[in-house]
Amino acid sequence: QVQLVESGGGLVQPGGSLRLSCSASGIIFSAYAMGWYRQAPGKQRELVARISSGGSTYYADSVRGRFTISRDNAKSTMSLQMNSLQPEDTAMYFCNKDWTTFVVASWGQGTQVTVSS
């Protein structure tokens, strides 16, 4: 059974930084492109960034240049470094397989990111 656990969220002021972590189990992590997603209240879940098994990355326009996705296949972990955070980045953040390529696994609980002064 696939288990995805997100951590690292919190409350940060505009312009601040956070680093999110994702730990995966029950999955051959290195075989899958993975993604970070977010869902703000009243909005649909969206793909923020994705990374291939080999490390190629893609970012949504809204975060390109501010967020950096990375992964450690040996540890089955993935990270999202978020800099220059803005109030519009406030959302619950989730990790999962890249839904543009794979059927996603069951969603974890996510980690809340709140950007506010």
C-alpha cells in the first residue's frame, strides 16, 4: 500500500521561505515521476512542480523561479524549496505521482502552507 507523508508546512510572512518534504513508502519510488500539488480553499487541486525519475523538472508558471523541486531516489523522498512566498501560495500542499503520466496514489494528509503578515 502506497503511503505518502508530507511535512514542513507552516505560517510564513510574505517573502519568506519554506522547505516541504515528502516521504514515500510502498512504491518503487525511482520508477515514477513525482509531483507537488496544492489546493487552496474553494479551488481545484493544481500541479505546482514535477520531477522525472531522472531529475528533469517542470514548474507551473506561478512558481517558476521561486520554487525548486528535488528528489532522493535512494531515500524515497522529495522536497520542494519555496522562496519568495506570496499570499497566493497559501494552500494545502500534497505530493504524489505525476498525474500527467501516472494514476495517482491515495492522497496523503498534506501539509498546510500559510503566507500572511
